[in-house]
Amino acid sequence: MRITPSLIVGVVFVGLLVVRLISKAKGGLLPPHEFAYGTALPAYTLLPERVDTFLSLPELDPDETEIETYVGTQSAKNLKPLVDYLASRKNQDFRELMTALKGTDQLTNQKEKAVQLVATLLPFRDLLRDEANQDNLIVFVHYGLKQPASLSEDTRAKLGSLVKQLDTAKQSAAFDSGECPTNYLLGNINIYPLAIENTFWHRTVDFSSPESAPILEVRFMGLKGIFRYLLDEMTSRTRDAFVHLDGESL
């Protein structure tokens, strides 16, 4: 488990995310799992590209991609909490960033908004840096897999095979039916504006990379087989190796 001075706040975040998942899930079911995996990138400039690559996976449902910003225990499905936080710092050096973020927030395409957000934050990473409080301000980029019936025949067969191997017989049967509970399909990418490189994980995880290497953190609350497939697809496209960060492991 990731232990930080903000652990209690983090627990609140998890509780709020579970409530969100319950509200979206058929039958009000809790998420079957919670995984966190990450990959160390050669350069921080690759972060926007990797976020774009993941959210562009053809198996994902574009309608499920959604930005949600948490500051403390408050949240909104836009970037306003982040802009308000910067305004509260009363630092004139943030004015350019705040203007850029307001422009990013006007984007209606949620995938484009997520990618542009990361690209906007990068030039200001040193000015923003406050690693001790990075968990107090998180932008979650929610994503979700398409329902099995909406996948190509080949992809559905590959996913079905992995779900059969890694998940329960009941979950496999639900997947094979073509329409499974929504909470089997959901996850999020975590973006930390106060520590955009997310190098905290080097303290607890061996990435076989320099400790300055930025970490792309991807979380999933659904079926093991689905997450295994998504990570494998990312590796095939980028050659990035994903390793376990916290939560359950595959």
C-alpha cells in the first residue's frame, strides 16, 4: 500500500470512487478488484503521448472517458477545482498556467482534454512541485471498456479467453453473455499536478530505471482478464513494461 502523509485523504478518495462505481454499475455491485500498475518512461515529454495512446485503445468506449478533479475531499467533473487551487496560492507566476487550464477545460472531447491537461502542466512542473501534498490534488481520467457485444469478434475472443483464465466462472459467463455489469469494465489514469512525474513510486517499486524517470500510473477496478489485456496492448504499442504498484496483482 502507498503510505503518505495524505493516506487518510486517499482513503476518502477510494470511498468516493467506489460510490461512483456503484452508481454506474448494474445491480449496485461493488468493483470486483482494484489494481494499480505503472511504467517508467524514458522522458517526461512522453507522458501526454502515452495518455493518448492508452485512451485511444480501440477496445475503450469513448463515452466512458471523463475528467474528474479532486482537491481535498471536494470534486468536480472539470478542471475548475485545479484552477481555484492555483488562484488560492496567490502566486502571479501561476497566471499563465491558469489561463491555459481554463482554455483546456473548454474542450468537449474528454480524451483530448486529458492529453492537453498533461501537456499544459509539464512546462510548469517545477513551479507546481509539492510532492508531500501530491495526493491532495488529483485529476482522475476515468475510462471504460466497451461492452463485449460491441467488440470485434477477434478481440472479444481474446478477452474472453483471458477472463476465463484469470477471473471466476460467474464473471466469465457474464462477459461471454455480451453485456456484463459496468463495474467490470472501469478504471482510471491518475494525474498528479503537484508531482506530474509521479516519481514517488521509485521509493517502493523497482522499475529498473533511473529514479528520475516519470511514472504513468494506470488503475483498474474490473476484471483481471480485461486489465491484463489492456496492459498487454499498451506494451505491444509502446514497448513499455508495466509493473505492480499497489492493490491486487494480476
